[in-house]
Amino acid sequence: MPTKCSGTMFLSPERSSAEDISQQREKLLEFPLLKIIVDGIPDGVLILNNPTRQIIIANSALLEALGLEHEQAALGKRPGEALGCIHSADHSSGCGTSESCRHCGAAKVLRQCRMGRKAADECRIICTFESETKALDLLIWGTPFSFGDQDLILFAVADISHEKRRRVLERIFFHDFLNTAGGLRSFAELLLEEAPPELNEIVQPMYEAADIMINEIESQRQLLEAENGEMEVKWSQISCVKFLRELTGRYQRMEVAKDRHLRIDSGPPDIEITTDYILLNRVLGNLVKNALESSGPGETVSVGYLMQTGRVEFWVHNQTELPEEIRLQLFKRSFSTKGPGRGLGLYSVRLLTERYLKGKVLFTSSSEEGTFFRINLPLSKPADRPD
């Protein structure tokens, strides 16, 4: 039976005795496969009793991370106590019972498990190991389950500190790089307005290069936001004809379109759709760029749209057939025919279209018709629905 402890500021203070912990562990180890499976998981995993939240099983990955040679050193402790959390001793009843624990992601997960619910949360924890203090960002998963007559919790821990630091550095990088490129573009724009006309041949390429640089930086930032689920879709009404004119006008001035023809195919009457202008511009811009890069001198890339019931389909066409080995690997994150460091264009096309614009990406390629990429979108903003 759990022993009574002094009061608490958050979770229950009661603890199981060492004898109870030993008996619970012995019952679990009657099924040795359980320990083999838990030890095979690369992240830290604990099996806790419920509701006293004490360690019965600790896997090898967690013991190694804690620098413990023997599992016995962790048994009976609560997660924060085993991890060396500086707040685990703030209250006489230990981990989960202090005022600081109210804001701890791990403690919140355990509270949900106590109520029979799965939960996950991030946990920022300051730990002390062998007189060394470390700040960790952890992702915690908790799953309550029953084993015979025991109520238990599967408690998984993943260190995401490196990911958190990477995201901070990315934000700093994009912010500073965009400021630098934006300053260069503004300077070139000022020169275009104030400098003598004979300098335009020098200044215009400078302005266009800065504009392309900003566009590429924004593209990479959007891709990271999209992959991390942090992107906000900004729905607005756009004219299909106006949109395609702006898109083709921009790419016609780029080096990639040199000696190639880019045209808008005559199609249905102009219509307005509700979508995110920037994301659609990114998606179709990538397709146009790829089509131009795949085309030879004198060849034509055409764009257009057609109406369907409740939907609109934009398309980009070039005259070149895609080889089979390329067709089978399109949309993979790092696949490219253009060398190392490429391959994000079509990957981002599918990601942005399907996850954020709520559309579909289709393509066909043959020697008779060339290559068509189609973006099928709803005419209006889809009803909110869980992902």
C-alpha cells in the first residue's frame, strides 16, 4: 500500500514502499519479452506505477543517458528525481508535488495518465548531474495501461534540445539574412530611381539578383514552417488570370527563361478563387521554374487553368517527357536531377498544396504530350477540420 506523505502543491504525494516496487517489478519480469522490447527502444522509456509515479522498469537508453550502470539506482524514484531535476527536492514529498511542478510538462502528462488518458507535452527541465547543471528540452509521452492487476504508465522521454536550438538559430539566420538582402534590394531600387540611365544595365541585374535572393530565402523559411506545422494560411480572393499574368511576367525576366517561351494558354473566363496567394505563387512558381529548366532552347512552357465542379485546376506544361527513373521518385524530399543540394521544389509543392491549400498534385508525362503538372484546388476556403 502507498505510504502517506506530507501535503502537495500539485500531484499526489503518496509513495509505494520499496517492497511494493520490488513485487511490481517481479510481476513484470515474469514476461522477459517486455524488458527486451523496452530496451530495444532508442529513446528513454520508463514504466511507472500508477498513481504513485515511481520507476519499476528503466530501459538501457535512459540509464545510459543518466550515466547509471545499474537499473537498481533508478528504481522507486519518480522521473524528475531520476533525471536530477533541481525542483524535485523543493517539496518534502518529491517530484510532482512542488509549486514549480504545476508548470512542468512531465507532471502535466502524468496528471492526464492518472485520469486514464494518453498525453504528450514538452518539458523544459534544469538538471544537475555530478555537480554539472544542464538545461534540457524534452518531449514526454505518457500512456496508462493495465498489466494483470497493476495500473501502470508507459513514460517515454526524447531529448529535443538540439531541435529547439536549431529552430532558434534558423529564426536568427533568416531574420538577419532577409534584412541584409532587403537592404541590398532597397539600395538597388534607389539607384534605379536616382542614377543616370546609362547605369541601368548594371543596377537592374543587381536589383533582380537581390529580389531572387529574397525569394529563395523566403522559400526556405516557408518550407521549414510547413514541415514543422507552424505555417498560417492567409485566405484571400484572387483572380486566376491576373495571378497567372503576374507569375509568368516575373519568370519571363529570369535567366532560367532565356531562349525559352513562356505563355498563358487561352482558357475559360476569368474567375476568382479563395486561396493563399503567397503559397499558390510558391507552388506554381516552382512548377514553372522546373518546367523551364527541363526545356531546351526554343521550347515552350505553357500555363493555364480549367474549371471543374466546385474546383479549379491550374496546370503547367512543357514539351519534354520525364524518364521513368525520375517519374518514380518525384516529390521525395531530396531527390533531384540537378545535383546535390537540390530536390526541395517538388517536395514543397506537394507539402504546401496538400497540407495547407487542401488540394491535390497530379502529373502525367509521355513522349506524345510532354509533361503536365496539375494543381487541383477548391474554389473556396474549405471548412475547418482536424488534420
